[in-house]
Amino acid sequence: MAKLGVNVDHVATVRQARRTNEPDPVWAAALAQLGGADGITIHLREDRRHIQDRDLRLLRETVTVKLNLEMACSEEIIQIACQTRPDQATLVPERREEITTEGGLDVVGQQGRVAEVVRRLHDAGIVVSLFLDPDIRQIEAAKAVGADAVELHTGRYALASPGPRRQEELRVLEEAAWRVRELGLVLHAGHGLTYTNVQPIARIEGMEELNIGHSIVARAIMVGFLQAVREMKALIS
């Protein structure tokens, strides 16, 4: 059964819209845990558009499930990660002009740099996952640089219309997942997953963890954070 990692970035997005102190992603994380979340995910971006250093510090002190820090291969963020020591770091690409992460990390094109970052995070006792497109070359490069896990980017699947196109994107993800498992890496997935499209991804053989944020936060506005997390947890179970 896949575990649920709840991304609370967009709680911070609402807070930062007014540069105030509410809603608090730390509070949201506590409610997510009460709702059954197996992990809390945050992305400390270089431009600090949502999650702030204060949030990471407090979440590291209060989260009792796995804390997963999404991060770019940026020297500043690497140093912060090594100091705060989240349970897991997920390396992602990052562009300042993007609204959200727009694709997987190019490990093939920067293998030396990624290998160095993985080594430094491992030295700090942090498990490392790489956020990748379902591309066999990238997955094999993840193994080569010493990553522990691969999070498959499910964005193309999520954007595909229900029917043959979505089924084809699911097939691509299933083939990529098979290669992840064959290489002995832990299988994760995320991006664009919702209450209506998550179940086929949760059913992929060997799926260990799903990281979901926007859909849960959007649902939480209507029914509350505790209930929104419970509903997603029930779907993937």
C-alpha cells in the first residue's frame, strides 16, 4: 500500500500572498498527521515564494512522520538541508519563472553535480530521492549517482484527457516504475495527482509513496485539512 506524503507548500502560498502569519503550514502539517499522512513534504525554494526557513526549522522540530524536503541543487539550500537534516531530500529542478515544478531533474546532463549533492546529503544522514520524468536513461543515471529513491513525475498523466491518452501515459509510468524497482531503487510518484486520478498510480506495483499537495489543500478549503487528508488516504489505500 502506497504511503501518503502531504505537501503543505500552498498553505504557505496563501500566507505569503499577504505577508502575514496565517494560515500556518506548521499547523496544517499537524492536522495532516492527525488525518493519517505518512509524511510531510515542503519545497524550500531559492526565492522563498512560499515555504520560509522558519517553516523548515519548526517542521523539523514538530513533525513526527517523515519530513521530505524538496530542493534544488543550490549551494545555499544544500547547506540548509545538511544543517536541519530532514528525513529525506528530493532533488528537483527549479526555475524562478515557473509556477510549479515543470518536469524532472536532468541527471544525465549534470551527473557529476548531482552525484556530489547526493554524497553530501548522505554524509548528513539524509535519504535522497530524485524527481524524474519517466525516462529510462534518467532512472539509470539516478542509480549511477547513488540515489536511494526515484519520484516519477506524473504531470503528463495528470494533464491527459481520460481515455486512450491517459492510458498511454499510465503505461509509460508503469514501464518506468518497473525499471526503478529492477535497479533496487524505492519507487515514489507525484505531481498533479488528484482525488479523481490518483488510484491507478497508487495501484502501480511497488509504489511506496505518493506526494500530493495542491489537490489536498484545495479540498481542505471546503472540508478542512483533517478531512481532506483522510479522504485522500482512503483513496490510495
